Amino acid sequence: MANLIVRNVDEDIIKALKSRAGRHGTSAEAEHRKILAQALMKRRKRSFAQVLAAMPNVGKDSDFKRVQDKNSPNVLD
């Protein structure tokens, strides 16, 4: 593990960090690590095109053709 020193941090930020750490029952240092990890290591959102491209090929379009049942009510009315 590496060490990180942050200088010239506003006192209000330090107070907020200590307050947040107290609410979570951790030290200010542990809370700082947690905040950095959440901000920098979270998964990046994929675009809609990426989600579609990742879908497996599960059949032909005809496999998913809508069948109209004459006995069922029309839900679009």
C-alpha cells in the first residue's frame, strides 16, 4: 500500500470528513480511503449500444414473433 498526503485542505472539509467518519463509526483516515475508493473505483456505466452488443445471440427474430390470441382481450384498447 502507498501513502497519500493531502495538503491545504479547508477546515470545513476536515470537519465534514470527521463528522461523516463518526456517523459511520470509522476513523477520518478510513473514511477518506472509502470516499476515494467510491469516487475512483466504481464501475463505469455502459452505453445502451454496449449493453445491446453484449447480449447473446439466442435465436432468430421469428422465435420472438408476437402471436395474437383471438380469445384474449386487446390490452391496447
